[in-house]
Amino acid sequence: MSALEAGGPQVGPVDEAVTATAAAFRDLVTAGWSVPLPGAGATLARWRALAAVGEQDLALARLVEGHADAVAVLAELDGPPVAAGQRLGVWAAEPPGGEVTAVRTARGWRLSGRKQWCSGARALTAALVTATADDGRRLFLVDLAHPGVRVDPGAWVGAGMAGSDTADVLLVDVPARPVGGPRAYLDRPGFWHGGIGVAAVWVGGARGVAATLTDVAVQRGADPLRDAALGAADLALAGVEAALQVAAAEVDADPRDDAGDAQLRAHRVRGLAARAGEEVLGVVGRALGAGPLAHDAGHATRVADLTVYLRQHHGSRDDAALGALLRQRAPR
């Protein structure tokens, strides 16, 4: 049982948006929601399913994508099977100011420290957590019902993605099961395949924002400027959706990344998805003005959520990483 359901260790009241998202997530998983594994021949279906959730609810999609990614990681690294009803996530962010250490003891591996950017902090039953051990960075499966797990949600103050319950989690001598060896989480091909899954969710979110513009255009009839905005949004979305189709075919043709293209592919698709999302936000905002942001709660939430979620792409830093890859691979 998760801390959210059980009233377990937590700080402060649980927001209504968090409760609603957690309930929707629990219902999906209980009903058997699943997607094909990446590289198994149906990667496009996987990404389209993630995008479809993102189009409706980005906070829910954040939890769904994390669960799907965790299932894929466990499969790729020969981890334990996922039990029915288990709600998983991947907590792998390691920004300055948050570090988890892993120590091997006579009782097995134990984790201690502060983990930041933990989405679904009180909605998950277990999480894959990265930690620093004496032999390098490792990945561990952690049961979140353990009393040594403490949730501190107070750092999240923005409206965007509030329902995802992204919080700091404090771990105090928490037992953990290792998944793979040192650096296995980062060095596997699926790390980059998973990054494109996140981009697919961004595309779904952008599609949800653009849907408001489509609705208004249909209701109000012909208008040259509004029609131009609708066309611009469609071009942005069609371009990145084509890129997702090509990328999915490439992943299915080379799931183990024998060609060494996974990192380059992920940077390209993520960059295209982030650019499309930013363009849709701008085009829709300029075309519709403040009205929907002030009076349409669903649209306002989608805009706020997408604005925050797109910041998982690091802008010029990620562009520079792509450029460095291109430079290194260029003929000499």
C-alpha cells in the first residue's frame, strides 16, 4: 500500500490534484494498463499510448510513463517480475544538493540520503532508485512502504505538474534490492529508448493544448489569423510525430543499439518534441489570448503542466550535447 493510501509518513496535507492523479493512476494499473516493451516490435504503439495519456492529463502521464519505464528497465536488466497491481517509478535525478548512498551490509544493501524530483512520491508502491555505492552508481528497487522512507513535498510550489506529486524523498537505512551492476542503468541501450518515451508524452501534451485552438476555430468559423495559427501548430506536431514513427522503426530494427545510434536518435527526437511543444504553446497562446487561460480550467492546467514538463529538456545544453555527438561522428 502506498503512503498516500495508508496515511503513511508525509509532510503537510495532500493536495486535491495529487489525490485525483494518484487515484487515476491506481485505477489504470489495477485495470491492467500496459504498453509493449521498447524494441520488441511495437515501439510506436508504446509511444502512441503514452502520448494519448499525455494528451488528456500530463500529470497522470508522468506517473504512467515512469511506471512503463520501470517495467522496461526491470525487463532489460533481468530484475524481479512486476507483481499485479504494483505501481512503479524511476527516481534517477541527481541534481546538486541531493545524494543517496548505498552501503552493502550483512543485512544486504541499504540506502540513505535525500532523493530529489521523485514523481508519484506518495502514489507508488515501489521505485527504482539510483544511488552511489563504493563501486559506482547503481540502481536499486525500493519498497516504499518501509518506515525509513519519508516524503517531503514542501519544495513544489508551482501549479504546473502539481498533480504528479513530485517531491523530495528522504531514505534512512532503507533495504534495497540491486538491479543490474554498476552503471547498468545508464549504459543500457534502453536508457535512450526511454528518453524518447518521455518525448512522446510531451507531444501528447502539446496535442492537448492545440486541441483548444481547434475547438475555437471550429466554433467561430473562418478567420485568417486563427487558421494560420492552427496550420502552424499542425506543422509542428506533424513533424515530430513523423520523427517518432521513424525512431520507433529504428529502435525495433536495432533494439540493442549495435549501430550505436540510440543516443543521437534520442537527442534529436527529444529536441524536436521540445521545440514543437514550445511552438504550440506560443502559437495557441497568441491566437487565443488570455481568455482560455482565465476561464477554461482544463486548458489552463494543460498549458501550465506542459510548460513545466518541457523543462526536462535542457534547451541549449541538450542541443550542445547533440552537437558534440555530431562533431565526434563527422568524417575527418
